Amino acid sequence: MGIIADERRRLLDPVDRVSEILFGLIMAVTIVGSMSIATAGRVEVRTVMLAALGCNLAWGLVDAVMYVVRTATERTRNRVLARRIADADADTAHHLIMQALPDHVVALTGPEEIEAMRRRLLASPDKVRAVLAPRDFLEAFAIFLMVVLATFPVVIPFLLTADVATAMRVSRAITLAMLFVAGYALGRHAGYSKPWHPALAMAVFGAVLIVAVMALGG
């Protein structure tokens, strides 16, 4: 039954993978974009690069820790819910199951399906498992890496040329290209017949963000 499944792999599906990369990318380009081209020297460039990397390191760590906390909390909640359903009478159990199901599933579920869920729960063995498994920590580390690695495409141009203006233009172009690819991946996953539509929307969002940063003094 979906409400008590402990081994769901929800976070690292395509949407979540792309989202983590986008978070890191947007933060990096925002910090890099805050640098003024007119006054940028090598010391300032280095400082901004370190700031972008440090920000994404901190965000990646927080995101990874929160994933572990969220996973442990949800699994504990699901186990408590499963015990409440198993100990309750049929009518109460049906109510608990209906509350736990998403609205779009409830709309398609009748009394027979709800009762079948309850019976499967009652018939399933009561296995005591650790709240967190090694895979959960591996996934948390993967989240950390995705957020941090998203920094590098934005800052690499500044490491390859001393011309800050050129590096800034290349960095922004890379950012827009990555946003377009990310939007395309999300569009395909969502089943859009024309995934380039969300891809273009994502790139436009990036362009608006870059313009906003420039207007604020970047």
C-alpha cells in the first residue's frame, strides 16, 4: 500500500534531480552576477568564485541533511499510521486510509479498493526495519554533489580567461543553455508533446533573473 511503503525512491526521480541542479545553478549565477564588471579585478573575481562555491557547499549540505530528516520523519509517520490502521475497526481504518491518499487517487478509489488495502495491510508481516538505510545516505550525498557541481559550469569561464566581461557573457550563456536543457528534461518527463515549450520558459526565467541581477548592480 502506497501510504506505508518504506522503500519509495521519490527524491532522485528526474524532477528532483533537475530541481537540485537548478537550485545550485541559480544560486551560483546570482552570486556571480552580483560582481560589477566595471570594477572587477582578479582579487574580486576570486572572491566571488569562492563565495559562489561556498554558498552551494552550504546549501548542498543543508539540502542533504534535510533529505535525511524528511525521509526519517515520513517513514516514522507511515509506520505509526500503518499501526493505527491495523489496530482500528474497519470504518476507522477506511477513514484513515482515505485521509492518507492523495486527492486524485481518492477520486478514483471506491470502498472495495479501500477495504482491499486494509486487508493487505493486515496480512502483511510486521517487519521491524531501520528508519534509515545506507541508500538514503547515498542519495543525500548525491544531492550534495548535484548542488555543488552546478556551480562549476558558471565559474569555469572566469578560470579560462582574464577578460571578466567575456567570461561573464560566456557564463551567462552557459547558464541559459543549462536552464533550457533542464526545462526540456522536465517537459519530457511530464509528457509534453512539445518539451521545448517548458525549456524555453525556463531559459526565459533565467534571462529575467540575469537582467534583474544586472539592474541591481551586477
